[in-house]
Amino acid sequence: MIFEQLTVGAFQCNCFILGCETSREALVIDPGDALPQISARLADQNLTVTAIVTTHAHLDHVGAMSGLAEATGAPTCMHRDDQFLYDHLAMQATAFGLPTPPSGPIERYLSDGDVIQWGAHQAEVLHTPGHTPGSLCFSVPEVDQLFSGDTLFKGSVGRTDLWGGDQPQLLQSIQQRLLPLPDDTTVWPGHGAATQMGLERERNPFLIGLT
């Protein structure tokens, strides 16, 4: 599987491109900014985007989503419970003193248990509310990888003091949906460095004691 990571935007969001070596189809996760760089990386790998997904609708994760959809014709996908955040990108931008990113229609709402396919590969959708009501993680079991958005970080968890955040719900989501994953699952968060599920289970101060 082709794997590309870009760190984009004012908040250094991790954007991921997952591609199929046979079909050259690709999934783009969290295109938060830097549309030219994302487009260039896709072109370098000769990839055609079949779906654009976001882990949640904070502006730092969706800033280039509409532009990428327009450029590629690929559908935009997120959880319905974050539509209110997507509808208020201008409010989010004002709160952080940033320009409002463009927005277009969301073409597919994802639910827990859905499967996203690109070429020979697929990801399972995990609904993990807490950071936002519609936060999602994407599990790719064939390569033991999890794309956790702002739900789980190396040594930390997502903040819950923004719109719709709920810390007890966040910890419950991690406990029920993420901790059951194998220890050697590589966790790619929405910001910062990758980690492994086993290490987080043992060392993350927010998770110690969760079973």
C-alpha cells in the first residue's frame, strides 16, 4: 500500500494519502490545508482520489477538503454529527484569527462500521465521539494501522474544551473502540508523531486504568 504523510496548515495537521499500487486509487484523510502540496503528491504517485474523508470538522482538518473535491471529483465524507461544525467554519476561523476556508457540500455521511474502499484496500470507520460529536477514526487492519484524528495522540488525548467536546465520552470512545485493537497497531494521530496502541495502553496517563 502506498503511504504518504504531509503536515499542513497553521496547526500542523497530519494529512494522509493511502494508495493502491495496482489500481492507483487513493483515499485522502484530513486534507486540512496546502491543496497544491497535496495535489502534487498525488500527481507524483499517479493516484486518482476515490474518497476524501475527515476525522472531524474542525477547520484545521477540512481546510482543503472542498478544493480537493473540486479538483478531483472525489466525494467528501464525514460523520453527520459534525455538520454543525462544518456549517460554522467562519465562526471557527474567527475564534483563531484565521481566514475562513472554502466549503462545499458533504456528499457522504459515514457511520460506525462503514467500510471505505480504494483499490484492493479498505478501512473500517470507527465512530469515536468526544473531541467532537462526530469524531471518527479509520482502522486499516491489513497493515495494523489506525488513523485516530484528534481522539488519541502519543501520550495524550484530544482536547474537549471546544464546541461539542465531552471528556468522559472521549475516554469511553477510546476504551470501547480503540483499546481493543492489537498492541502492535500503529496509531497515526491528527497532529504530532505516530505511536503504537500497546505503548499508549501502558504509558498514556489518560488511559492508565482503562480496561
